[in-house]
Amino acid sequence: MTPRPFFLFLLCSFALLQVAPAQRPGRPRRVPLSEQEKKTIAEGFKGLTTDGKVVPGLFKIVSTGVSTEPVKKAAEAFLNGLTAEQRKKTVFKVDDHEWRKWANQHSYTRQGVSFAEMNDEQRRLGFALLESGLSARGLQTTRDIMKLNETLAELKKSWDGYGEWLYHFTIMGEPSATKPWGWQFDGHHAIINYFVLGDQVVMSPVFLGSEPVKAESGKHKGTVIMQEEQDRGLAFMQSLPAAQQKQALIKGEKGGTNNLAEAFKDNLIVAKVGIRASEFDESAKKGLLGLIAVFVNHQAEGHAKVRLEEVKAHLEDTYFAWIGSTGKDAVFYYRIQSPVIYIEFDHQRPIGLQRTGIPSREHIHAVIRTPNGNDYGKSLLEQHYEKHHRK
């Protein structure tokens, strides 16, 4: 064999060995977000459950006595501020699959109109829409997540999918005082689904998080999020007697990511694990309800109170579970699960920055869902159709 053919032979052999990691035998292929989206939509919607069966009768169409008129007016003003072209790509039917097309990842292709393509007045109207449905704290958290996404872009020196204004609005249905409608806010580390029927509101799924959690430098230096969710969660776990901490602990070693109910997991089955609140004394029950309120209170005050009353009615059947350690600077995951609310908080491994694989307090994900078929207000919408649109 002459030297040149032999050299070519070696090159070809080396190339064949360089199989992409996702294609190597024994390693699962990373499923693209577009494929996950298609699979999720194709399977239909049932909702998060504990055993694959929806508990009936949990959600009813009732009057809450809390007006949704401010949200309606803010949505109308926002829509009126868009150009015809922007409005065309922003408005969907109230029962459109668009509700379920959200993801935390910065690379996900989103619909609607983004802050990046809005003028100053349109941005003002967009923030007014957020303000109409959120508490002051909820609005601040959302705004700070946007700022920290800019910090991440600065640290990576890349604005490809990262940045303060890469957050999109879609409107489902027509803003109304009586008919069902809603809006969705979608971007990296911040997703809010907000369904309205009369004076009822369902704000879920909600996704909140960031990497980094605090801006140590740059345009938004000093911005920090999710500290109360972190600190109150740890304090609650530490407040439990040792025996109950042991019941709550489902795994001692913290993984790189433990959240289960993120994007494209609308029909997730999650068994009840950890410790049931019926075993708590009154002080611990109050502490658990207070921890839940930290998440619920991102919503505007009136509807947050309605939501907490709903949660309180099922407090005895609420489970608290923990993964990780419980020391002063612990890295951990916790889950709160009841028939009407599902919350996850997770310290995650670095993704946008160092990629060490080791979870830290510098990357947080949190998810809030309404189990048993009422994410996106689906249960209420179904009841509305049954009553008014049987044909």
C-alpha cells in the first residue's frame, strides 16, 4: 500500500469513529423541542395526575367576586396598540393548541409578538398587561428574570436567543367579560399562562427561573430573584421534626435536574411521595400554606386569595417531598403536591455558563401547575362548552 492511500485509509477510519455522542450505541437521542411539541399535542390533553386518572368535580364555574375588568381592558389596549401584521400573528382561538406550545429553553421557536419588535408605547402596554394580572412582586420577579437573561447574554457574549426583550405575548380568544379568553407570556426562564372566564382566573402553568440568579456585573448588576422561594423552602424543611424530615426526604443525593413538570409534560403522572400534611401539627400546616403562598402570590392579590382558599380546602391531602441536603447553604429540590396545586423548586446544574454538571444555587427552576385537568383553565373551558355550545 503506497503512503498516500494508506494515509487516506487512516483518515476515513478516524472519521468513522467520530460518531456524534447522541448517535453512539447505548445513549438516547436528544429529542428536538419541535418533536416534543408535536408529540405533546398529538396525545391530547388530560392534565397532571397521580395515577393517570383525573379526579372529577374539583373545579367549578363560580363567581369569585374579584373583577377581571382591569385585565380585559389591558389586553384590549395592548391589542389596539399592535399593527395589523403584529395582531394577526398574536391572536389565536381560545381553545388553540398554542396554549401548550411553550418551553423554557432559549432556543425554542415562539409565536406572537415579542418585546424585541415593539416600540416604546407597545412595550408600555405589554407591561401594563402583565401588571393587570400579577402582583407587584410577581411583576418584579418577571421583569428581573428578563434582566437576568440580558446578564446571561453579556456573560456569554451572545445575544442569539438570550436578551432582555426576547419574550413573547399571545392572546387566546377575544378579551371578554363573559366569554373565555386568556393570554400567554413566553420566553427563557419565564412563562405565564393566564386563562379568564367571567371573574375566574387560572394562572398556570407558570415557569420561573434564571441562570445566573444574581447579576454580579453588567447592565443590571444587583438584580436577584427567587431567594424567598429558596429560603422559605429550606426553613420549612428545617422546621420539621427529624422524623418528619426523614419522611419528606425521597432522595439524599441532589441530581443535576430534578424538576418533572416542565415543558411538554402536561399529562405527567406523578405519584404522591414524601409526607402528607395531615401528619403535621397546626404550626407546620401554617408553615406549608405560607410556603405555597410565596408562589401563589405572584398573582394579583384578589385572585391569589381565591387560589389560596382553594389550596386550603385540600391542605390535608397535600404532600411535601425533598431531595438533597438541608444545611445552611444546601442545594436541593422540593415538591408540593395536592389535588389542586403542584409546585416544584429545583437548584439545577449549570447550562448557560460553566456546564460542570454540578447543581448550584446559581441556576433555579420553579414550576406551578393546576393538576387534574385545569392547567390553562381546560376544565373550566370544557364545562363552559358543555353548557353553552353542546352542538
